[in-house]
Amino acid sequence: MQLVYYVCTFYFALFGLLGPVQSSEVHCPKDCTCRKQVVKCMQVIHFPWEFPARTTKISFDEMTVSEIPPNAFKGLNDLVSVEFTRSNIGSVSQCAFKSAPHLASVKFTKCVIGVVKPAAFNVDSKEKLSIKVKDSQITTMEPYAFYQLNKMEKRSFKDTTIHDVQTRAFYGIHNVASFSFMSCDFRKVRNEAFANINKVSDLQIKRCKFHDYACKAFDGLMANSHYEVTENRFRCDCGLNWLVTEKDLQKLWFVSNSTCMSPTKVEGKELKDVFSTKQACSQKNQKETTCKKVAVVNLPDDACPVRQEDEHSSPGDHSHGRGRQKKPDNSANMQNWFNVIEYFMILMVAYMKAKYVNL
């Protein structure tokens, strides 16, 4: 009986050392550290496949990925904050931040973003979401990039360059506490880039530069009763010649306190003075002054796209490509543990038989 006791003790000790053979627990992603429900990822080149279930905050620093994939944070019911710093992101996919029911804050600082896809920030969070972009560059905001964002706490862009804000890039946004663009550089803002936006408590567009500004680009914001638009600068050439047809330039929302930054002959002059006297565009360079109706842009599909795997990677391989990090395949390791346990059990049985025979 004493021998049986020792065998059982050894058996359970072995299981204690090895741990459970099978586990649904998600381990910390590659190139990340996980402590007290906080995940910090450094120089990631494959977006993690998944995160520990109880994660509340995730930060990425110096990340370089082709995309933030659809439903990137799915299943993280406790997630509150996501931050990206000094990162290079090819695109922010549709539904990138969906399926995180308590997400309250998304921040981009010193990031370079290629494309913001339609409905990229269309979330289903129960919290009032805050989106902040600072010291960053965005190449293209596609139609409906910021779509149906209701009951938001804050959305701010500061010291950020945006190269192309396409038609209806901001659309269907209501009940936002704060919406601001501070010291931003807009290279191209298309017709009706901001549309169907109302009930914004605090709207500010200050100290921004506009290089190519289409008629009615910001008109969708002006349905709000309170807004502050001051100290903005425009490229005053023929691209703004549609202002000539405005009957009262002084009442146009963005004209007050706005000046020309180029060309040299009108630099520093007030916008209303330049276009009321037709100084900006010579007769031979006159462009059409009427504001054309914008073609209807179809709404994005409500269904989220399927996550795309990296075609250059095999399961468990994290050394190539820029796709999503694959979920590790632990089946081989589990089988090895089974083999070890079986081997020791055979030895124990053989030892017991030898003992009993000698008795």
C-alpha cells in the first residue's frame, strides 16, 4: 500500500508540474507584455490574433502593420482603452473597433495611416466613445469613414495632416459632446465631406490650413447652433473661385477671421476682401463658379468583412508578411505531454510488478 501511495503521489505531482493538458486560456501575444489586465505591444509587425479575455487596456508602440483588421478586439468585454503611438498603419478596416462593448477611448499619436475605410469607427460600445488623433498623418478618409457615431464624448484632430477627405467621410453623426480640428493641415476636402451631422455641443475649427477646399465641404457641420471657426488659412486661387458667386461673403461661416496663405500676392489678406474684389483668379484662369451637385455615394454594407489571413504565413508562423498574427497551434505540444505521462506510467506499472513478484 505504501508503494501505491508513492505512485499516486508521483502521478499527481507530475500533473501539477505539467499543468492542464488542454486550456482555452489565451496567452500574451508575441512582442507584447501582459500585466494586470494591461497589454503593451512594441514593434509589432503582425496584428495579434487575440488578447487575454480580461484585458482592459491595450497600447501599441512603433507598430508596422498592413491593417487593423475587422473586429480586431472582438470578445474583449472589459476593454476600455486602445492607444497607438509612433505606428505605421496601412489601413483601418471596416468594423475595426466593433464588438468591444465597453470601449471608451481610441487614441492615435504620431502615427501614419494610409486609408481609413468606410465604417472603420462604427462601434457598438455602450460607453461614450472618445477618438483622438494627434501629430499624425492620414492619406485618405474614404466615404463614411466616420459613420453613425452617436452619443460620442469627444472627437478631436490636432496637429494632423489629412491629404484627402472624400465625400461623406464624416456622415450621420449626432449627439457629440465635442468635435474639433485644431492646427490641422487639410490638403484636399471634397464636396460634402461633412454631411448629416447635428447636435454637436462644442464644434471648433481653429488655426487650420486648407489647400484645396470644395464648395459645401463643411456645410453639413453648420446645422449646429454653436460653433467656433477662427484663424484658418486658405490657398486663395481659382480653386476657391466659387466664392465669387456668394452674395454675402461675410456671413459665410468660414470666411470670418480667415486669411489667405497663398499665392504670394494675396498672402495675409482676409478671405472676404480677396474674393469680393476677384483678386484671386485672373479672367483667363477662371474656373466654373457654380457648385455642382455631388453624386450619391452608397452607404457601406452593415455586415462586417471577414478577417483576412496573411497568405505568406502558415499557422504558428510569425516570421513573414504583415497580416494578422496567427493563433498558435498547441496540438503538437499537447501530444508530447501525453507521451511523457504515458512513458512514466508504464515505468511505474513495471516497477510495481517487479516489487510484487519479489514479494
